[in-house]
Amino acid sequence: MNKKLFYILRLTFAGIVGILSLLAIFGIFYKIKFLDLQFAALLQRTIFDYSLTALIILLTIVILTILFGRFYCSILCPFGILQEFIALIMRRKNGFHKNLPLKYFLAVISFGMLIGGSALAIRYLDPYTIFGSAFSCSAFGLIVLAALIILVFFKNRYFCTNICPVGALLGVISKISLNKIYIDKDSCLSCSLCAKECPSGCIDHKEKEVDNVTCIKCMKCLGTCKRNAIKYGIKPKKELKFNPKRRDFIWTLSSLVLFGAAIKAGIETAGRYAAKVRDIIIPPGALNTNRMANKCLNCNLCIENCPNKILKKTDENYPAVHIDYSNGEGYCKYDCNECTKVCPSGAIQKISLEEKQRIRIAMAMINSDKCNKCGLCALDCPKGAIIKTEDNRYTVNGQKCIGCGKCKISCKFDAIEIFAVNEQRMV
């Protein structure tokens, strides 16, 4: 098979994933839930939701990485795919750059805090989260996207090779992968054609070596060598050496210490975040405000797919996606559970429409001084939770109200307020 065909097929698949990712983020099409395959989101669902499905998918990605290398970064990560297409538009050439240890410390901090209970660090570094933030036009996402374009111009996929915590973890796994990109040194002329085509800068043509830790298996190099010196497969082992360096030992020990500190920081951060979100209304299936604040990755996929646009982005007051009824223009549709379908991280649990219709996300209260006794709120309440009392006043039946906000929209006299609840319960 023509080696260029490997690259074409891989690029075609990546293009399809990239297009579908954009459609999902824009709220146009998300029937194929492939964004549920994002690594950080899977890890979070495995750890905190004990999701067997997430664990199986996560282990599958790990096993495939052990077998074939970091294909995840070139065919499943929408942020990685975005960088590739930016580089294609810019027609950037490349050169070898070293595998720096910074990304391992970033990964240790990010995943350590995540295990400790807070997604704060991973929100700023997770590639999928940045992708979602950028194309949902959040300020953070747009700033990072602008910085990324500059970075790609000078260093191509440097984010993937030396910053990304997911890439760092997969890179460590791919170090023991069975199939690797390698150079047949007897055939290689050190012409540097392969190095110039490599987007991750992992080919050292002078030493005739490929760093498979940073190699994203884009397969671009395979079709460039005129002497067929670039190979992909099980590398022949002429000799087996085990020569650990003192520097590697120090880095490993430092990472373990930092990992423990990050877990502790995650626990403390989770507690501080809990105090900031007591008064926010969270989407159905988010269970409680503390959980939502510390598990939401801020990818904004739920926001873009909300038909009534009542879900709002993180801001300076609330460190989590939340529901905002304050403008009096939207409510949580009774026959909609889109946000519960699309969340990949488990911050919003996947629940059925029937379950969603029974979950109390807030509570309504009628101000009798403002109420005009028109009864429109009672007519529009999908749960029949607003009743008329013996003295012809309207009041809310707390046993039935789910806090959807439909009554607030119906009221023409601004007599209804919706209050948050810390814990969602079935009614």
C-alpha cells in the first residue's frame, strides 16, 4: 500500500471528526456522541461516577495507545485536529524540538487536582475544553485560540508535544507502544525531508531518531522519504539497554511530590468553590452545586445545545455553567433534556426525559403583594404546582414544583421569583 495513503486516510478521518466537533459545539448536530471519547472527561466520569462504560472506553484508548502510539491526538482530539488544519493553511514547515519536562509537571498538577476533586486546573489546559471554549466564543477560549494561531505559526503542534497534559500522559504510555515510527539508519541520508514535514517536531534527522513520546502518528512522514527509510511498525531491537539517568530519577521523584500536593490543592479548591455556588441554579442532572462547580469542564457544549439559551457560561461570580432566569425571557423546557445528553464529563448526568421532568432544580415563590390573581402562571405550569387558595390567592405547592421557570415567564406583573436549591431531588 502507498504510504501516503495512510496519511490521507488518517487526515480524512480527522477532518470528519473536526467537522462533527464544530457542528456539536454550534448546537447543530450531535447525534454521534464521539465527544464522550475525550480523555479528561472519561477519566473524570470513571473516578467520580464509577462509570463502567467510561472505564471501558478509557482502557480501550490506553490499550490502543500501547499497541499503536498516540493516534488519539491526531484523530480524536478536536483541538489537535484544529491545530493541524491551521498549520495546513499556513503551510508551515517544521524542525526538531526537544521533549521538555514542563508538560509532565502540568499534567501532574492538572490530574492531581482533578483526583482531589477540582477541575480548576484541567479547565485551562484540557484540549477539548479549550476547543469548546473557543468556538462557543468565551473570552478565555478566544484568547487561547489567538495565542494558538501564533504558536502554530512558529512551532506547529508544540501545544500537543510540550504543553498538553493529556498528550503528556499518552506520550508516556506510547513510550512502550509496540508499533513505532522509526528510521532505518542504513538507508537514511539525513536529508531532513521527514523532519520538515513532521508537525510535532519529533524527528531528529541528524541523529536519525524519532521521539515516539511526542510523535502523534499523523503518518505524514511516511510518504516523504525517497529511500523508504521511514518505517512504522515493530522496531527491530539490535540491543536492549537499561540506563536510567539520575536526572530522570529526580524528575520522577519531584513529580510524585507535586502530585500529592496537587491532590491536596484539589481538595482545598473544591471546598472554596462550594462556597461560591450556593445561590446558583444548575442544570437538571447536575445533582448539587458543589459537584457542578468542581466537575464542570466549561466546554460549553450544554450551553450551545440548550434550545432556550438559559444556560450561561462561567463568569467572575459563578465558577460553573448555570441557569439564569433573571432576564425573564427563558425557562427550562419541560419536554427537553438536551443538556443531560451532551455533557461528556459527567458534571451533568445523563438522565431520561421522564427523570428530568421529576427533578427539582429550583423553587418558585409568588409575591402576593405583586400578584394580580390572573391565574396565567397556574395555567402554564407543566406540573400543576401552582394552586388557588380559599382566599383567591395563588401559591406554589412545594411538593410539585421543579423550578423550571415557566411560571415566571407567564407572569406579567413580575410577581414570581425562582430560588436555587443546593441539592436536586426527585418530586
